[in-house]
Amino acid sequence: MDLDRPVFRWTVAVAVAVSAFALYLATLAPTVALVDCGELIFAAALLDIPHPPGTPFYVLVGHLFSRLPWGDTPAFRLNVMSALFAALTAAVLFLLVLRTFVPPPVVPQAARNKRRPPAPSAPWAPAIQIRAGLIAALTYASSATLWSYATVAEVYTLHTALLALVLFFFLGRTDVRLALLFFGLALAVHHVSALFLVPGALYLVWKSPSHSLKPKHLLFLFPGVLTYLYLPIRALQQPLLNWGNPSTIERFFWHVSGKQYRSNFVSDFDTLLSRAWFFAKLAAEEFSVLGLPLILLGLYFLFSRYRKLFVFIALTVGCNLLYALVYDISEDNEAYVLPSFLLLGVALAWGLGYLFQALLSLRQRAVAIFLTAGICLLPVFSLWSHYDENNHRHYLVAHDYGLNVLENLEPGALLLTMDWQLYSPLLYLQGVERHRSDVVSVDVNLLRRSWYVAYLKRQYPEMMRSAADETEIYLEQLDLFEHDRPYSPNAIQQAFVGLINRLIDGALQQNRTVYATLDLSEEPAVGAPYFRVPVGPVFQLVRAQPSEPGPPGRFRVASFTDGRLHLDPVMLRVRRNYALMHVNRGIYLTLYGRQSEAQEWYDKGIALDPEVQGMIPRGVR
């Protein structure tokens, strides 16, 4: 068999994609997940505008997937989309590795039209190249971060697939036009793509000094960059979710540049040091303890023999890590370094190739064969290492959390929350699957932005009309803040609290029930005059303490207790909320002298999360 034939290499790439896709489907989340998944599915299914920078290309592609005839829900279809692009990334990595193994010849400009370029030389025989590329691609496919995002609806696998295509057409036999095409599309998914600009330009000039990037090549950026025009066009149509309302030049710039997230950039040395340690541990875990030494070996070999490729990888990874260090986000930090892991996958292949070549010269053939077979099992070890944490077949935490809250609310209720892990799934469950559309759900944190006030006006016009005066006062103060004019934080906060309390009063005056989640205690002035009755995972706000305790409500805790799901830090925070609400139910019952019943609730809370024991009043622990 001729291993150099393109058809063979493309066949192997397809096999990598099929294998990875099968793995992701076997571990796919069945429905909506936590963090931004609910919001992104909502935006894609309804062609709306999600959080900055708007990810227009993801929304457009996601909308197509949401309408395909597979699966029962848009959530499942968007999860499949993530799996498909993650599998594509692994396949492209295999082809990319083979490209870097056979660099193009550098021919002086004067000689290009006079003679045929010499045949490029590869560092190793085709069999070693195929084996190293295949093992690296399969190891990357089963790596911790890519696999985790391949099973839920998120932007990161589409973004990484586009960057892999950029590298495929940029490295090796350079095709700048196609590289720019996919780079533009990547920019329309996530801003981390911009970090490729400086290393890419330096590599292009250093690798081929006589090559000039012609202005007409930049036209290939337009298809991707122009998708951002979707944002103002759609915003002018007043969609249901119109995050940032990018309908003007000013608001468009705010949204695309992520103005509201600029406060996430950190410069504190201790914070930077802790984040550096986090990413160091993440890199050590990503390819398993067996893969990391091979990556370091590959980087050393590249530094020794292929300095330009090494410098490109080092610069790109360095820029990516620097951005991840200074930009502090609460949940998906590891996703920001997926481009680095992609390039480290290339280094892994070079380390594997170097090691396989060394084993060929080993005199003891039995030992060489044994070691070679062991190295070939690296993807299996990676899969085994990361399977439990990435097996999301029973990922029902977000779905159950949202439904659990909704099923404890009376018809026409008003729900106030500051918990994004609840509100994001509710956007999907209420807005797409149409569960309990009678319930008015308000994210108190988002209410600090004028675009969200406009969203509430469109979604719940009757409720907002009852607070028209308070809304006008609040928007006047908020406008000063949003346009960087002199403002009073106290005046904004006072108007903010006044608006929310008016919404509460108006709902109660209309004989509608009002509920709040645990985290609303962070705003003590909101609903301060009301007594809070724990009902399931929420509090009901009432005018006075009832004479007798009401029913406890329902808790869905099977996702946390059946042992079928590895609980990540975000899931553990949701579990903590459940445990604290059990404790609050116990505290509530002590007000009525029902100590034995209260103790049962304390015990249930401790069983869910032992750390809530400190919340239990002294003398009853």
C-alpha cells in the first residue's frame, strides 16, 4: 500500500473523524447544559442575538442545525453540532500534522519560473508520519477540554475547527487565501482568533521572505467578517433576545468589542499567579501524564531542527495563554486555550515521530516492538483518563434545575433570580420548548443593562407598564453610566432597587405570587419588607409570616445522587444551592417549633453537600 497517496491519507482522516464523532455521540448530553448553553441554543433556534461578541456565524450555523430532522429537541441537535465540529477538528489535525512533516521548498523568486522546485523532504518515512499523526489526532480527540465541549452546545468546537482549517491552509504548502477565509469565519465566532494575527504575519514573512500578501487576498476575510452585519440587521427587527441591542454604530461597537466584559481583565499579581498555576495544571492533565513528555520532546526536536515552526507554535501559544491569563471569566476558562492545545497536538505528533524513529534503530527488536505498541495505546489511555468527567449521557442537571423551579411556581408567577445557571436553561426551556410560558422570569443581574429592560418590555409588556415611572427614572440614570458620562452609583442603585420592588409590589397587587432564588440575598434591599418561605429550590415572597408552614415543594436531586454523572465545579455550585435550600427549609421549620422535621431537612442538606453544615444553627447540628 502506498502510504504517500493522498487518497490513503484522506481515508485515515475520515476514519479519525468517524471514530471521534462516535465517541462524542456515545457521551453526548441529552439536553440543555449549564453556563451559556441555554442562551446559545435559544439564540440559534430563534435567530436572536446572544452575549458579546454576538457570535453571528455560530448563530447562523446553529440555526441550520436546530432545524435538521434528528433528535427530539433543538438542544440535542446543537449538542450534535458541537460533536460534529470537534470530530472535524481531530481529522484536520491529522492532515495538518502531515503537512508540517513535509514543508514546502523555499525557492528564490528569480528561480521560480526557471526550474521546477526540488521535491520537499520529510523528516521520517511515510509509515512513521501516518502513525504519529494518527495517534496525535486520536489523543487530541480524547483530550479533556475538547471532549468536554464536544458534548454540549457551545461555540468552542466550531471555533477550534475553523482555526484548525486556518492552520491547515497556512502551514506547510501555504494557501493564504483559504487561510484568510476560515480566519474571517473564526473571528465571527470568537475573538481569541485575533491572537493568530501577529504570529501568523511573522511566520509568513520569515518562512518565505519573497512572498507578498497581496491586497486582493484580504477579500477572503470578508465572508466571515461581514457576518457581523447580521447583528445590527437583526437588532433593528427587535428580536426577543437582543443582547446589547447593537442597532446603532455605537452599540454595535460596544457589543462586538465586549465592552461590558472589560472589567474581567485583571492585573493583580496574585490573581495572575493563581491563574498561571491553573493553566499549568490544565496543560499537564490535557493529554494525560503520558502525552505531556512527548509534547515536550516534540517541542525540543522542533527547536533543534525546524526553528521557524517552533517559533510560530511558541508565539501563538504564548499569545493565547497571555490573553487567558489576563481575562478572568468564571466558568469556561479552559476553553480559551483550546487553540494552544491544538498546536500542542502538532508538537505531540513531532515527539511521537522522533520517538518512533529512535525505536527503529534500537537493536533489541522485541523491546522496540513492545515500546512501539505501548506508545500506540496513548489514545486509549487518554480516553480512559478522561472518560468519567466527559461522559455526559446523564447530564440532566440544568434541565432538572429549570423544570424543578418551574414546577414549584404557581400560575402566572414572577421569578427573580441572579443565578445564570438557572436563567440560561430557563431561556431555552421557556422560550424554545415552551415550558411554563405563564411564568415571568427576570434575571436581576441583566436588569443592570438597558437592552434587558427593552427585552422585558417586549416579553412582558403588561408587567413593565405597571412600573413605567420607575423604569423611566432607572433608564435615565443607567444611560449616564452606559455612555460614560458623570453618574451617581447610589442614584443608579436606588433606582434599580426601586424598579425591582415596584415589580414585586405590582405582581402581589395583581394576586400573582412572587419567588426569588437564594442568591437574591446579595441585594438585601430587594424585597426587604417581605417574608421568605422556602418552597423547593426557591423562596416565595409573602407579606407576613404564615401562621402554619406550607408544603415543602419538590426537589429534583437525582442528577446529584445517582452517581451516573461526574460533577464539575459548576454543577457542584448548583448542588450547593440545593443543599442550602434544604437547610433553609429546616431553619424555617424551627420557627414553628418543629425541631424533628427541621433536623430531617438539615440531614438531607448535609447528605447533598457536607460543607453546608456550617449554615445550620448551633445546637441542632
